[in-house]
Amino acid sequence: MRIFRTMFRINKSLPSIFFFFVSVAAFGQNAFKIIPLGVKGGIDESNLSAYMVAPAKSNEYICLDAGTLHYGIEKAIENHVFNIPAEQVLRKYIKGYFISHSHLDHLAGLIISSPDDTVKNIYALSDCIETFKSKYFTWKSWANFADEGESPQLKKYHYKVLTPGEEIPAENTNMMVRAFPLSHSNLTSTAFLVRSNDDYLLYLGDTGPDEIEKSHNLDALWQAIAPLIREKKLKAMMIEVSFPDEQPDKTLFGHLTPHWLMKEMDELEKLAGQGSLKGFNLVVTHVKPPQTNIDRLKKQVAAENKLQLNLVFPEQGKALNF
């Protein structure tokens, strides 16, 4: 901003079009583009958690969860995000899948689309990979499109078991990914910290608050990302808020409400510094139908946003840039 003001004072006589271009340059460029293929939790099988993520100006995407694929890609094409057929987006643009946990609403699209997909990696923590092997890619429930598990193995997918805290390359892209465990009722879920050069994006799979889950997983995650927020390297966080505040704590089943979200954001701000979250991009995911709940939840999140986060509610098939 200081650069912009200086240049404007020196060049008062320049036309307004120059004013516009200087302002764009001063505020910097986007680091990531996100294509939401599915944004909801719950009953709508055409709109379940799945987000294509790539560095800006790249078509080498990873998919963070894969609840809905084909329908979401079609919606993105309708919105002019892609100008190639849906099957080519699936086969050529998506380079691998990072699956947060083994619930169907986070991986059903991958299973259903597997006959038309190309050779790729599935990245997940060990428990999730074992569920793929023993429950999904079996010949009684589907077909084994992986290169491990029941025979015959069709060898389309290769499992990559993630080690918590270890940063690894997302193959066939220029991104790196680090996994963090999350507590999701009876399961271990995952947060993925994606890096492109020196910029970061954080995606959380389903998670409950530490206080309810009797866990320290979110605290450990906040400890890890607080320096990135202070240094303005973390461009956005994608985090679930499944229920409005009326949902009793005893029936959260490893999810967040607006109240619990903001309580966790308070903890994060304590670590990152006072005022550090003002204007920070917070993308609210996994909101559960019906629409009355969604509308109530949005109002509650806005009302409880004392930290002045930049709240974003993604829409299926509409690109986000951070």
C-alpha cells in the first residue's frame, strides 16, 4: 500500500487506467485457485465435500476430498470455469486425491468415477487407506481399482500413506502437502496444509472442537499455522461448520457450530497475535441441509465474527481465488 501511495503522489497527472494497474500490483497476486465441486455435508449426494486446488495460472490440481466429482465438474463448466469436457477435467486436470477420512460423503465421487479416471495417487492417513482396501475397493462392493488389496487389482490408483507432520510433494504438481490429524468423533480426520512456493492454503476435513472431543489436535494445528498467519503466508483456511448453534453438544458427532468455530478462532488469534485474523480469508465448508439450517448458520457465523474474519461461503462450481 505504501508503494501505491508514493507512486500516486508522484504521478498525479497520470490517467485513471494507470491508477488501476498500480493498485493491482501493489496488493499482489493470488496464489491459489479453488474449484468447489461439492460444498455441503449431509443428504445432498450431488453436492458433497470436494475441492480442486491448484496454484494460480496452473491446471495441475489436487482434489481435497472427493464426495462429489462429476456433477461438480459439470457445474463448473456451466460457470465457464473450464472449457473442456467434464471427463477431460477428471482425467487430465486432477492429479491426485487427498482424502481427509473414510466417510462416504468425502470419497463417494472418487469411487463412482473410478472406471473413467486415469492412473493417480490416493493420499490419506493409514486408517483411511485401510478402509479403502477392506471396504470400498473390494469386489463385493465395487471393483478394486487400486494396486493393493483384493485380487485382481486393476492398478489404476496407488495408495500413498501420509505421515502426520511430514511435508510431501503432490506428484505431477508444483505443490507440497503436510497432513495433521483431527478428531472426528470415532474417527481420525485430517487437515491438509498445501504449499505453493512460499504461499499456503489450509483445508480441514470434518472436526469437532478440542473441548468436546477431549483432544489437542486443533491446538497443535493452530500452533503450526500461527507463524504463517503472522507472516501473511497463509492465504485462506477452509474449515467445516456443520450445524447451527441450536445443535446440542452431545449430538455434534465430531463437527463444529458457529459458537465452537469462533471459540477455536479465539484460540488461534492468541497464538498468532491480537488483530492477526482481521480480514483473514475463512472459507466455511460442510454446512448441512436443510436450507433453513444453512440460512440460520450463516447469520450466526456473521453475528459471532468479532475477529472480523473475511467469511466466504463457497458455491458449487464457482471458482475462488486467494
